[in-house]
Amino acid sequence: MKTASVIAATVCMMLSLSACANTIRGMGKDTANTVNATQSAGHRVGNAAAH
């Protein structure tokens, strides 16, 4: 019985950690997209000001 509890706890911990990794990876992608959008907007404003 104790072994089953340890296995269940280990599986739950592994699932939780994998969910955290996905969240952190997603935040990195969101941050990169935000930087790209900001740079693109800056280029458009610069181009509009030049004309």
C-alpha cells in the first residue's frame, strides 16, 4: 500500500513539473512575440516619419 502511494505521488509530481515547463516555455514565446511586435511597430513609425 505504501509503495502505491509513493508511485502515485511521484506521478503527480512529474505531471505538475511538466506542466510548469510548458508554462515557462509558453511565456518565453509570448515575450519573444511581444518584442517582435514592438520592433515591427517601431519600424513602421520610423518609416512613416521618414516619408
